[in-house]
Amino acid sequence: MTAPPLPIVRTVADLRAQVRAWKAEGLRVAMAPTMGALHEGHLSLVRLGKAKADKVLASVFVNPTQFGPNEDFDRYPRDEAGDAALLASAGCDLLYAPTVSEMYPQGFATRVTVSGVSEPLDGAARPGHFEGVATVVSKLLNQAQPDVAVFGEKDYQQLQVIRRLALDLDLPVEIVGAPTARAQDGLALSSRNAYLTPEQRQIAGRLNVALKDAGERLRGGATVEQVEATGRAALERYGFEKIDYFEVRHAEDLSHPGPGPFAGPARILAAAFLGKTRLIDNMAA
Ligand code: PAF
């Protein structure tokens, strides 16, 4: 049976009116913020939201402020009709798809900066990225005022940045991390996987292999220095062209534990390029 078409709202006023109506009925509301080009990973966020609340809304907004000047904002895949159909099939109740001018009207001048956790790794490799994410997520959560918001663990540093900002800004929302959805060979699902050539796609799954192997080494007593060096060497051997990082970090604040052995809780995070496509993934250890 095909799901009925998904209601779409485009303004903060319409979004708030719907969420207010649900809350007036005593319903709990979950939100899954996305940038569209949806795949099974996003749908798993919607399903998790549905399991934690009565109503779930998704947002689709390709946020210009989190892309660097040489990044893929212009070519980022966009397919609102396809996204809406997928969301409806996953049990989503509402799509919020604001325009850039609804989100950033004339005169917009505020930025949200989260220090510490947003500084290393992607923060260092993509200057300004987390400020863009923190700003738009603060706005989205404030606009929708959901009880629960679900974000994927694939973007683990982003998840930790959002947990920090929700805590620091006293946002009345529970932030939930959803396990990474993966292809059969372990490749984390990502809208950017669509950029990969068939040859690159063959190599891409090895990012996850290297991270799993690193997790086993760390748990087996190898030092952080050894785990990181072995991980980088493995990615080079597999054919990754540029490695932004392959690092062991404290799982919560993402500080570096130093070169010696580390009993955790750890997160091992990696970012590497195949051609122009930048892939990221991470693993608990
Ligand atoms: O993970 C994403 O898709 C985006 O970074 C988010 C959280 C929707 C903010 O634009």
C-alpha cells in the first residue's frame, strides 16, 4: 500500500502551528533534521523518532552556512519529491522544507560557536563547518521545539557538538544518536556516496574495515600511536588518496588521549578522500 502524500510546511509559523496542535493533544513530537537526498540511514532516524514519540517531523534544508567555499553546496543532490515519498513510507508525519530566506532573512547576524568538541578533526579540516551546523541546528530546534531530536552517529563529531550545544543553551529537547546504517560491505550510507565511481565504491567499504581493525588493536592493547599509524597506512594501501585524519579520541569530548595505551571509552574517527569525494566514518572502541 502506498503511503498518503506527506504534508509539507515551509515557514516557521506553519511549522509551529502544527507542532502546537500536536502538543495540545498531549502528543510527543520527534524531529529528524536532514539535508535531503535521503537514504535508508535517514529513514532509520525517522523510525527511531517514531519509536520515541507519537509524531515525527523531518526537515530538509541544504544549509549553505555549513559548506566551505570550495565544497559541494551547488552540486549537493536535491530531490524534494523523492524525499517526501521516502519519508511518508517511513511513517513521517510532516516535512519542514524552509527556503534559504526563511532560515536566514535579510539582516541575519547571529552565529552559534561551540568551542572544544567542535575544534579538532572536521573542525580543523573544514573551517566554519560546525559553526554553520550549530547555528542551523539551534534554529531548527528552536523553530520546531520537538521533545526529541534524532541525529546519526555517522556524523559522530556533529552529534557531540549538538549534544554540547543543547546542554549549554538549556534546550528542552532530548538528543538521541542513531546507529550508522551501512551497506553490506560496511560502507556508511551517505548522500555523498552517489558521487563515487564504481571503482571508488569498491575501495570505499575499506574505510570501515580499517576502523574495525583499529578498534580491535586498541582493545587488544596497542598504543594510540600504533593504532593511528596502522590505520593511516591501511587507508593508503587500500587506495584512499588523501587522509584528513585517522585518530583515536575520548568518546565524549573528543579530546586526544595521548600516544600511549588507552582503555577508553574511545571513538576512532577517520576522514579520507576518493577523488573529490570525502568520506567519514567512526567506530566505538
Ligand atoms: O547531518 C546533516 O544532515 C546536517 O548537518 C544537519 C544536522 C541537518 C544540519 O544541517
